[in-house]
Amino acid sequence: MTLLGQEQRVFAIAPAADLCALHRQFAGKPYYVLDDSNVRAILLSNKVDGATDRNPLARSIVRSEPSGITARPPGPVVWDDKIELVGWTMPERVSRGAEFEVTLYFKLRGNVPGAWKIFAHFDGGGLRFNGDHDPIRGRCASSFWQAGDYIVDPFPVKAGDFTFERRDYEVRVGFFTGANPNWKNMNVTAAPPGLEDNVDRILLGKVRVD
């Protein structure tokens, strides 16, 4: 991608599946996604010049702490000595059956081997709804994350259905790989007392379902 390092405005077409790898190659240098309407290819440029930057990674993998964090843990929370939970945003109350958004913020202390998924369990009254997902909407696997990165991970959650009680639901998150029954959670290597459970989940707090 040395073409995009030129002074004059230039364009390049790249496979859409390569966006994450390209983001790593640019290592913070400016580049822009001008067109992502084709599922197989994206149009890149070194200048935006009044167009709209459609690069999802420009806001999801950054090198300084992002704004918008509304809640933080009382002390360091770290998985595998590599991924630190900086904070999160989530609503205090939601309607039963409604879709809402949660955002997790991480800082990388080291490079992460392997591609991990994120689980989010909402437990109450013997029932659970969840927000399990590929981080960054599947656009960049954790194996591409690097030390010093901040990861901004918004994801949707549906607050159960009509069978769920109107009550508080405890929210716990973590990383996992594999599928039931052969899944594995990433080890929690640091957490304040009371936040970690015996299966490497971290308690964020509660959401009230009305």
C-alpha cells in the first residue's frame, strides 16, 4: 500500500476481507475507505477531500483512549495479561424484548494469539439472555490486535422475550473460543475482589428489564 503514501490524491481497490490486515500495515498513518458498498472490494484513498470516510476500523481500533466511557472497573481487569477492560457503556433500564446496545472498551497490553469471541451474559431469575459476538462486528479478529491498541466494541443485545421476568439482570463478560460443549474461556489474570467468578467472567453491574 505504498501507493497511498504519495503526496497527490490516489485511489486503490482492495479485497474487503483484507481491511483488518491493511489497517495494521498503515499503523496509524491516514487512509480512508470511500466506498464499501461492494461486499468483496473496497475503494481506498489517501485523502478524504469532502467525501465520507466509511472505514469502521477508524473508530474501532485507535491508539489513544476513546471518549464516551461512562463506567469503569474499580481496579485493573485483565485477561491473559494482555487485554485490559478500560470501561463500558450500557443502559440502566431497558424494555422487555427490546434491542439495546452495549459498548466495551479494551486496551491491549500485549499481542493476542488466536481469534477470540466475546460473551455477555445477562442473568436473573434462573434465565439468561446474551450478547455473545465476534468483536468489532467481525471486522477484525483479536489475533490482529496489537499492544497499545484501544478497542471500541459496540454490540446489540435483545432483552429476552415475554417469558422473562421484569427484574434486575446481572451482566458478566469475558472472552471465549470454540463452541459448546468444547469451548474455553480466556483466563482472568487480574480483577478487583468480587468482580471475577470461577469461570473467568467479570461482573459489570446490572440492567433493569421493565
